[in-house]
Amino acid sequence: MHIQDVHSPSDIKNLSLEELNALAAEIRSTIIGQVSKHGGHLASSLGVVELTLALHKVYNSPEDVMVWDVGHQAYVHKLLTGRFDRFSTLRQQGGLSGFLKRSESKYDNFGAGHASTSISAALGFAVARDHFDKKNSVVAIIGDGSLTGGMAFEALNNAGILKQNITIILNDNKMSIAPNVGAFSHYLNRMISDPKYNKLRNDVDRAMHRIPGVLGTRFRDLFAATETAAKFAFKPGRLFEDLGIRYFGPIDGHNLQELIPLLRQVKECPGPCLVHVITEKGRGLPVAEKNPSKFHGCNPFDPESGLPLSPGNTNPSLTSIFGKTVLDLAKSDSRIIGITAAMPTGCGLDIVAKELPERVVDVGIAEEHAVTFAAGLACAGVVPVVAIYSSFMQRAYDQIIHDVALQKLHVILALDRAGLVGADGPTHHGAFDLTFLRSVPGLTIMAPSDENELRSMLIRSIDMEGPIAIRYPRGNALASELETEIREIPFGKFAVLEEGEEILLLGAGFMLQELKKTAKILREHGKNPTLVDARFIKPLDTEGYRKLFEKHSVIVTLEDNTRVGGYGSAVAEMLFDFGMTDRKLYRFGLPDDFVEHGNVANLYKQLKIDGESVAQKLME
């Protein structure tokens, strides 16, 4: 059978091991071909080909619920659930999502783009199943990286208490929790998952419960201790067993002959079970096997060499400018420590770590911990720079309020990927940071409009007071080199770039570049607008804005944050407070909705927030 002939998981149920292995090779080839042409998350999906095949052979999706953590590794699942004919549209505007999406397929039981959610969601499915007296299985698939998130441990703890029938697949491809995948381990897995063994185990337990008094209790304790000792002598699952979750593994995640029988047996085991599977990220593509981090998420590349197909924009990325600036600051200021939540390369702190490894702390996928950890550092005199994607910072909102802002601590939050991010779509768009940060008392929010302002704001923030957030988009610098001089950024002040009359154009962050296009078009049509770089979203120079408003009758704001509660809302609030309700205010920004994936420039046009669309709206 070929992958194009698989229209649902039922099509692989009767395939032999030989046929399944041949299909695995074809799936890898299909994924490599697609991602090498259009980009995407590669190494994770290549690592779970056999595991996904085994799951769909043993379980009956969608009746049996599969909850995938994050979704980076879901490409194989998409191919096995009838989406081969659309796979060429993966991560392209109007095409398949790069993650799990309930509205895309009935086989996507739960959507996710952020880590550590699968066990919690699966436990919810299991409790609901029992509530409605259904008999289906529930499986959570989580990676060892996602297991570093505290939410996963909260869910494990709850699963051990509730005792619902649920299977957790721990896909271990990096942490090497237990690299020992030996013959005795295989034998022990087969023995403790065997239905006959489990029936005997339950029969013995019931028999010992009939023995009265202290003697019965001692027999039961001895039996449990003997089984536990035998398992822990060879297996690394004590943590899970102590939480009340039966542990099986480790097992080779690329060996279908081992995987399928074990999953079939675990499926029949009562209560919560965890299967520890060892896989290799990037398996089947040598360049990805050697450098799985580089091929976690990648742009189009040559599969043979691993080199990008085209250089694209050769200007430095904003992420790299951030990283180099932090490195320069850290070299001259011993107080500075960078913090990342498992994204050193994505956030640019790898640049610092290469030269000053002791000055960067990677806390794992644990954004809440990252922020409170930074608060502790700040209390002790460190200047922590916490670099986290805008959409991931949402997870640490309480910590920003309770642990940082309430105590007026000097913590610098660097929010990379603010605004629209492109192909990763709604789970990764940084669409809400201005809204949720504006309400935090005492928090300074800066939005640079270009790479030079990003560098200058970061430098200035080191010696400022209190909590600070600097938000900037994914993408490249506007020029190939930075300015030689560091710009002066007066605290709380906007910058008037072009003096005009009647129409006031206020740009937040990099959206100022779109407003420059708007201003040019308006001038070509006989208007003379004033163009302003907001720079600060909070605090606002209210007296400065009052003077601007007095000189203009039409006020326009543009931002890549949702219009609900963002910069435009702040301007509207000022106008109301000033009693200037006669002014015409046009607020342009992201809608009160979740924006789908696609090319950022195309999304701007679709949402009518590009410079040309704004000008057209104003002229209308």
C-alpha cells in the first residue's frame, strides 16, 4: 500500500509488519519532500513515524481519542487520516495547519500549538467518557521536552489520583531519561503488560484482601514491594509509579514488532499507564539526525546538503540583533543574566550562551517558572532578561502580575514574535500582548519601529526601574547594518517623524513602516498628515498627546495587536478623558478573532491593515 491510498486509519489495520515498514519509509520521503520545498517542523515528525503507525494500528481513531502535545510531530498523523491530497498545502495560506486543529479533521481530537497540554486534555476526555458510560480508549502523546512544563506534572498527579483508564505515551527523543533499551527490559515489558499476568496480579490481590487483619495487610504489602523492586531494578519509572501511574518501558520507538504488541496489551490494562518510548529526532534524514535542533523548524532546504534553497532576506534577523545586544551588554555588566524557556536559538540567547554560557539559564518549557525565577534573581540584584515568544508569555501572566509587577521588580521581558508570525498561525501569533500587558500596573511597554530602536530600547532598559516589556516581531532588520550611534529614547515619549496637519497617523512598533506607506499615498493625494512613532505603549505622554490631538481632527492608529484593549484603545481612552470626542478616530489592528496562518504581507492585505489599505479607507 502507498501513502496516497491511505484515506483513514482503518486502511492500515491489516498491513503486515513488512508493509508497515515500507509505508514508514514512504511517509518519511513524503514529509521530507514537502518540508524541504516549503519549510515546516521536520525533525519531530520524522522521529514519530513508526510510533504513529503503531498507534493508529492498535487504536480506533477517532472513537479512541488521541491527544498530541504541541502538534509539531503531527504530520504523520495527518497523512494517515486522509489528508495526503492536501498535504502539499501544509502551512500555506488556506491550506492545512502545521498543528492539530479540531475544525480541520474529526481525527484531530484536540488542537494545540503550545506544549504540556496533552495529559490534562486527555484526562478530561477520560473523565467525560466515564461520565457518559462510554468504552473508548484515551491516549496522550507527549514529548520529553513538553514534560518539563509544570502543567504536565499537575496532570500526572491528578491522573494518579483519579485512576481513570488513560494511556500516556512519553516520546523521549532528547533527555535520554533511560537510554538502556535492552533484552531484559523487553522481556519485562511483555511480562507486566501481558493480560494473563495482569489477571493473575488482580486475582492474587483479591485473594490477599480476603485474609483478615494484620496478616493480610502484610501479605499485600510484601507482594506489592516484590513487584515494585523487580520493576525498579531494571526500569526508570519510579516517579510515575509513585504517582500512581503504571510504567512500561523504555521501548524502541522505531521497532514496530515491539511497539504494536505492547500497545495492544497496555490498551487493556486498567487505570493510568505510561509507555516510555525512545525515538530519534530527524530519523531517516542524515542532516536532521546530526542537527535535530536546526531542523526542528526550518525554511526550504536541500535534503542532501541541508543548506537553504535561497538566502532570502540577507539582513540580520531581529532575534540575532537582540542576542548580540544582550551579549555586548552582558560583557560589560555582570548583573545581566538571560533566561529562556527552551528556546535559546529561537529567542537569540544562544548567541550569549556560546561566549558566556554561565550567563544564560534555559529553564525548559516552563514560562511561569521563568518569570518567577527572574523575580527571584531581581530581588538578589541581578538584571534578568527573559526572552520568550509573545504567544508563550501568555502562559506566565499571573507571574508577571503577582511576582514581578506587584513587587516592582526590575525584570526585562523581551517578547519576540509579537504580531503575526506567518505559517505557524493562530497558536503562535503574538496578537494579544499589548492588551494583556497594558492592564499591569507599573509595567513599562516599549514597541520599537525598527532594529535600531530595538537595540536602543534594550540598552536603555538595563538602567531603568521596575518591570519592562519590549515587544518586537519575527523577521529581519530593515537595513543590512545598524546605525553607528545609539538613539536617544526619552522615557515615555513618542517621536514625531513628519509634521503635518488635519490627519494624525500614530504607528505602534513595526507597523509604523506600513503607516509610512499610508502617509506617502495621502501626500500624493494632496493631504499633509503628521506621522508619529509611538515608541511607548505604557506609560503614555498624555500632555504630549493632548497637544497632538488639539492640532488634528482625524486620528489614525495602526498596530499588529488585537484592536480590543491595544494601543488604539489607549488612544481612545485618552480622547475620552480629554473630552475630545469630536475627533474622528480610526483604529486599525488585528480583529477580535483568531487569524489563520499565511504569509504575513498577504494577511495584512486580507485584514486591510497594510499601508495601502489604510490609505484607501481614509480616502473613502
